[in-house]
Amino acid sequence: PSQRNLVVGYIGRLVPEKGVLDLVEAVARLPETIHLRLIGDGTLRPAIEARIAALNIGARVELLPSIPSTRVPEELRRIDILVLPSHTTQTWKEQFGRILIEAMSCAVPVIGSSSAAIPDVIGDAGVIYPEGNIVALTEALRQLADNPTLRNDLGRRGRERVLAHYTQAAIARSYHIAYRSMLN
């Protein structure tokens, strides 16, 4: 049965600590109907290009240059799942993962590694896997690829989470509550 290709996306810097090579490896282990769209620039680009060629998956990977932040929502509409596969290093950890909030606000389901702030940002509105674990990332992608109902549910929960916690009004409310509790 012919089915539309499922597009897994990453938007961000192409540097080792972002874990993009893990994502390339994971997608290579999945059926050919699962495509990968990488958007960004950085020092890891040549290694990513070499790995895509070595895995012989060039026909289903798009590697595009960085885009201005104003184009991110438009690009998010072109993907089915967003992945942030960051690795914590001695000198760096994922502080927030703004792309997760942007994807969730567009109701795009998200998968994130367990690196630093990612699990706190995603909460129960996406899938978390142990950072650096390519097998777990592959299985998370397979689970979402095989289950459109779950993808839709996570997309809806992600959007609800952003509206509840990450809009300016929600942040202002949390500050108000914190300040009131300090004054009492």
C-alpha cells in the first residue's frame, strides 16, 4: 500500500552537542517511507553529509541551510515530528530548547533527549529518550511513525502545554504567583 512519506525534522545548529548524527543513524534504521529534513549550519555539516552518504540514505534526507526565525513556523508545517537529540557535554547543556516550544505551539509532536532542560520543557506532551541512545531514539520514531493517533494527541497536548506554560501571559501569571508568595 502506498502511503505518504513521514517527515522527521530538526531545526538548529549542526554541532556535535546537538546530537544530529544520532538522528541520522536512527532514521537510517527506519523504513524508507520515513524521511529526514535537517535545517541548519555548523561545523558538523561535513560529517553529517559523509554519514548520510555512508548509510546510503541521501534519497530520503534533505539538508538545508539555516533559516531566519521568522521562517520557522512555515518549516514546521512541512514536518510531521520534530526531534531535539541534544547531548550534554562537560562545557554545554541544553538550556531550554526554544525549537521545542515553537514546534509544540504549531501542534507538531516532539521527541527530545533527556539532556538538561529538555524533559522539563516537553513534560508529558512529547517523547523523551535517554540522550545518546540511538536504539531508543529509533524506537520512539518508529512508535510515532506507526501511530498517527498518538502523533495527533501529542501535537494537541504540546499546543495546550505551550498555551498553559510558555505564553507571555502564562509567564506573567507564574511571576505574579511567585512574587505574591514571597510577600506573604
